Amino acid sequence: MSQSVRKNLKSTEAASVLLAEDITVAFGGFVAVKGMNLKLHAHDLHFLIGPNGAGKTTMLDVICGKTKPLSGTVRLNDGTELTRLKEHQIVRKGVGRKFQAPSIFGGLTVQENLALAAESQRSPLRTLRIPRYGKISAAMERVIQQIGLQDRVYTRAGALSHGEKQWLEIGMLLLQEPRVLLLDEPVAGMTDEETHKTGRLLQDIAQERSVVVVEHDMEFVREYAAKVTVMHEGKLLKEGTMAEVQEDPRVAEVYLGKRRDDHAVIATN
Ligand SMILES: Nc1ncnc2c1ncn2[C@@H]1O[C@H](COP(=O)(O)OP(=O)(O)OP(=O)(O)O)[C@@H](O)[C@H]1O
């Protein structure tokens, strides 16, 4: 092996932040995920796609500790085995999870929601004390700029648009300084403009973190994915760039074959 090839392999290894190996998940007698592997790298905007029921959300649930696998391990690159930890411990190890519905406090302002997230990062036992004093830390200021809510800082979160609520929740997760950010269909229900703003936001976040997105909107995936993993019936079907994935006839087949019951078709044009 040449020195440059060895050096490249080494740097690829160094950039890996999380490794899920041989994950199997069963719900009662039904095996939803079967021996799935997933490797996440720093600075990746990594999309997880596949037909309905492929096991995508279950994989995110396993990584964040919401679901315990029957077998397999999830490890951070420092060796920490996440599969042995509880959900709140996994958050503190730097894995943030955003669910489809935003879980913000509608009666609190944008600033108060962000302050609450920052406070819970500092001391999880103090989350019941809602900071209402309007103070904006440097970290909060940076996040507000990043999520583009500068003009909404003192607006009640309940009065925000759907897109703004999603960005606020992403901002709350960013204040917890995650190494890995997991998002489930973040652009569902967004306008085209909000969708593009979210795409650019995720690209920006991926400059510093590993971002994993479960997504059905193929136009969005095509435009913003750096890497794509296709799951089908609980297994890894294909991994690569969107172009590589689209060229694989097996991928077209699982989508086109399920055109009727799937709300996304992976057009290959
Ligand atoms: N808690 C549960 N109990 C029983 N079955 C479940 C549970 N959670 C998921 N499943 C099943 O496991 C399979 C995989 O579900 P999962 O939500 O991971 O798929 P997905 O790829 O995210 O699908 P979608 O794109 O429709 O959200 C599905 O058949 C689903 O019905």
C-alpha cells in the first residue's frame, strides 16, 4: 500500500465519529432491523432513505437509546458503548435527536426556550427553573444567528411559523453541543423557501458536526445529501453519493415497486 493511500485511510478512520454494528431490533416477534451497519463521519450531511417501514426511524431510535437492540453495538470513536447507556446519558455524550414534531414550549419566547436548553446542558436537574430574564449568552447569540431567528428572539414560540419552530428546536439542540445530530424528516410540511433554508442550515451545521437525516423528500436529498444510505426491509441496501445510489437498479426497484404505498419515488432522471 502506498504511503498516500495509507494516509488517506488513516484520516478517514480518524474522522469517523460513531459506528453502529450488526444492529438487530425486534418488536415482539417482528424483526424491524436485521444486522444493520451505519458509520457516521465528522462533517457529513448523511441521509438515511428507504421505503416506508424500512427501519430508518428505528435506527435513529437505537442510536439515541430510545430503543434497545436485540443485538449489536453503537460506539462513539472514543470507545464509549452507547448501547449500554440510558437516553439522557447518550445526550450528554453528544448525541442530539430531533423528532418530527417540534418539542418546544409555545408559551415561552424564543430566547426562553434557548435559555432552557442551555440551562439543561449545564445542569439537567435545574431544567424546571425557567430562565425568563432575557439574557443572551454568546453561545445563544451565535445559535440565533445560525438558525436565522434574529428578528424573533422575544416572540412567543407558539406564534412562530412551522419552519421557525423547527429551526428553534434545532437551535435548542445545538446549544447542547452535539457531536452527532439526528433528525427525522425535518422539512416535512415546510414551504419551498423554508425547505431550502433548512438545507443550508444543515449544511452549515455539518461543517462542525455529523448530521444524520431520515428523509422522504427526494428532491431535498438530491440537493443537500453528501452521503446517502438506503435501507430496505431492515437491512442496508446501498450506500454512496446520491448519484451512485440512483444508479443502482435495486434501489429503483424497491422504490418503484412500492410506488403505490410509498409517499416518495426516487426518480432517476
Ligand atoms: N414500537 C413498535 N412496535 C411494533 N412495531 C414497530 C414499532 N416501531 C416500529 N415498528 C415497525 O418496524 C418497522 C420499521 O419501522 P420504522 O418506523 O423504523 O420504519 P421507517 O423506515 O422509519 O418508516 P417510515 O418511513 O414510514 O417512517 C415498521 O414495520 C414498523 O411498523
